[in-house]
Amino acid sequence: MTKSPTIAQALAARIHAFGPGDLSPKARMRGRIGVIDTVAVALAGAGMDCVETLCAVPGVADAPGPCTLIGRRGRVSMLDAALVNGTAAHALDYDDFSSVFGGHQSAPILPAVFALAEAEGHGGAAVMTAYAVGVETEIRIARAVHFHHYDKGWHPTATLGTFGSAAACAHLMGLGEAQIAMALALAVSQAAGVKANFGTMTKPFHVGQCARAGLLSALLARQGFTANPAAFEHPQGFFEVFNGAGTYDPARIFADWAAPLELEDDGIAIKPYPCCGSAHAAIRAALNLRAETGLDAAQIARIDVLPHPRRLPHTDTPWPQTALEAKFSVQYLVARALMDGAVKLAHFDDAAIHDPGIAALLAKLTARPHPEMGDHSTSQWAAEVIVTTHAGAVLSHRIDDLMAAGGAVPLTTEGLRDKFIDCAEAIGPADWSGALFDQLACFDTAPALGPMLALLAGPTARAGAG
């Protein structure tokens, strides 16, 4: 009697069969945007304390190898490049995200496939295809476990991104179905990351670790390393341990696989603000309110911030003291939006966070879950900001669906270029970053990505080790 394939084996068959012809023009466009955005935020994140500290640890980024560190001098091993570049890509919490995924879909995958492509000579078309199937894999698994997985406290970018990284790397290596299944099963035992560590260096480290873990899983599988191909559905496997009985549905992984591709979903967004995506609807509401009313901070007597209930638990930080805490403080972010009419990279240094004007607004601000936005509402990227003035006027703006309000890609080419050049400013001048942008915009036509990836160190790169 023929046994039914396990979940890992069924996934492996689909990953193995996936080819360049499965990418629609829209998916290719989204892939280019994902690459450009991930490189941009990694360039900006390369000098953050979490990356500097990571690189200062003996054994990390101090052994020579074939792979470029983004925004840093020195070449290191594939695994070290995936770890450091993955951490840099998420250091600012400015990387793209998916509402279905409940996290950041590109940062777990691209640092790993970049390292593999540079070390083994793969071209842009193969990297594009690997990236697309990696995104498909991680978001399909997300459909099976959400929203219980997210609400329970797991960080999906890390727990599920590990599978995206493993799938993408295995595909780029050209592994067979059995080896891909082993890589996925190996990834089960390396999936990790809890939301309790949001607002600390550990959150971006989650992403570096899962990029490295996915690459390591594929490398081990290629060498013949074994794992249980039933590691997802086993009574003590991924679904039962990470979610629990009755809180997941594996059929959702395979329903309409790649038809359309997850890369085509309009819930994939490029971040306009360098902070937690769960605060973006509240930021947008505050900016719109300010623009529509001409509100001045001196007029404000009270601020009420009412995000969707799912968006508040990990952004409820009333008095942030560090840049990382500020990125996960809906209070700080709304106050900054109301005071300055913007939320920018420059707003996350010590002087900005401890600005007396911001402190005065924080003292007037209360955040609580919106009573009319339920857990199962159609859009969960929503918020309302209500301001009461000293004159007694009550002003409000509500965002019911951030994606419908312009949060989703495609961004304009001009807007994407502006973000890229702004992020790359610490690494090189605008003429360098503009030329690099143009190369990345057609990366999938490059016969070998190595020469382009070598440019990512930048003309004024930091030392590889701290």
C-alpha cells in the first residue's frame, strides 16, 4: 500500500516543480521591489548597534570567505553572511511585510540566497525564482497556522521565515524532492523567535538566525543529513508544538498553490516609516488628521490612539527609552507624527526620543484597543486617532484598511528610489546609490549576481568585525 506523502514531502514536490515559467509579470515586478527594498534597509541597518555587537563576537564575520557583508568591509562564509546581512536587513524594522504572513517576507530569504548565489555563482533569474518559491512556502504555512500562531506570541518572520529560507536555498541548489523535504524537516527544529523580545536587539537577530538556519538546512540536506519527513504533522511536531490541536489547518498550505502566487497579494507592503508595521495605520491616521485640520501640537489637550486589537500588544510602549523601544511604541510614533508631520530615520536617535515636546505629548496620550475592530474583521491593519484640543474641539481620523489607503506595493519607482538613496546615504553618495538602484532594478537579468553583490559593501563600508 502506497503511503500518502507527508507535509514536507508534498511541499517539496511543489517547490521542486516550481520554475521561472511560474512567475507572472506582477510577481517578477514584486520580486524586484523586494530585492531593492531589502538591500536598502540592510545598507541602512549595517551600522546599527545590533549588527556592530553581533560582528564583535569572536567567530562571527571574522573568518574569510566568498561572501559580501552588506555595508561592511570583509568577505565571510555563506552562513556568516546570511546571519549578519539578515540581522542588518531587519535592524531598523523598515523592511517589507505581508499582512497574511504577519511578518516580513523578504528579509529571512534574500540574505541567504544572496550568500549562496555569490558563493556558488548563481545568476539573477535563478535567484528570482528561488525567492518567489521561498515567499510562497513561508506564507502558505502562515495561512495554515494563523492567527493563533501570531496571537500566541511567536514571531512569524522568524518561525515561518526559516521555512522560506530553506525552500529558497534548496531550490537554488537544485536539490531533489527528497532532499528538499529533509531541508524543510531540518528547518522545523531550527524555527524560533518570540514576540517578547520585540523592541530589543534580539528581534533583528531572529531574522539573521532564520536566514542562516534555512541556508544551513539546505546545505545539510545536500550532504545527506537526515530529519523526520513527518516533522510538521507528528504528534510532537511543528503544528502541535507551536500551535496546538484545533488551531491549524495544513490543507491551507496546498489549496490553490501558486495560483496566484503569494507575491501577487496586495497585502504585501513596502514600509513608508522605519518602525513596526503594526503602528503604520495609527501613524497614517495621525498624519492625515494633522494634514486635514492644520493641527499644531500646542493645541492638543488629549490624544486617544485606538489601534486594531491585534496591533496593540507588541506596540504598547508608553515611555520608550531607546531607539528600538521607540520603533515599537505606537504612543511615540503617533506623537511624532502629530508634532512633525513625518516619521523618519532621524527620529530614532536619543535626542529625538527624549525631546521635551514629545514627552509633553506622551503625557497626554492614551492607547487602547479599538472597540469596533474585532479580531476577525476583514482588515486588521486599522486604527483611529482622536485629538481633543484645548478649545474643546474633537478631531479624528480613522484608517479601516491600510492597504486600501495606499500601503501596498507597487510603490512608485520614484518613491522606491528615494527610500533607497535615503537608506544608502551612510554608505555612499547619491550617484553611487542611484547607479546601484538601477542595477538592482534588473538584477534578474544578470548572468551571475556575484559582481553586483560585491558592490553592496559600499564605497565607505564599515569594518566587517566590530
